[in-house]
Amino acid sequence: MVQCSSAKIVRYKGVFLLKGCDLKTYKIKNLELSTNVGSSRRIELTHRYTYNVRYSEKDTCMGEFTAEVSDKADPAAIKIKITVIAIFEIDGRLPREEVHIITYNTMFPYVQSAISTVTAAA
């Protein structure tokens, strides 16, 4: 669990939320999927994540989260690359390091869900 000194944790309808960074909208910017896997082959997946935050002059920021998933032994066998962008309303008093951590943790489940949906449908 990440500890943030300036963010305030509150409970709303049984869910713990971090006040100070509110997700306003998100969308999938890019999605790539390629598979070339034999039916009797064992796959060991490897993951790579990159995350950047761009700040506006007002109390908003945009997070861009890219996740890449591929087979460890043969990256050409299966490859998924997804980029999700999200807009957050932030408390301008929060340090940027904390905003980065909070927004990353907020976006991660959305990215993970999109990957699961795509792989289940493939």
C-alpha cells in the first residue's frame, strides 16, 4: 500500500477512495494485439509498464499509461500493447510525486481490465 501524506483517504459506500485526484474520463488511445501461438505450447508472459503525467495550469492533469504484454521466450508469439489516457481533477496542493502515484494506481485496474477483455475475446 502506498502512503501519501497529503491525500485524504475516505470511505464511500464501502469503498476506500483517495481524495485529491478524481478520475473524470478515460479512453483507450491505442490497442495492438497479435497472436501466433500453437495449441500445445506453454506461454510465460512478461509485462512492461510506462506511465507519464502531464499537468495543466488549472487543477487537472492527464495520465498516459502504456502496458505491453508478450511471451517471454518468443515475443512474436503473443503481443499486446495498450495505451490508455485519463483526465484527472487534482488538488493543486498535492505534490506531483503523490499525484503520479495516485493516478497510476487509479488507472492500473482499467488497463488490466481492458487487457483481460481483449485476451478473452481473442
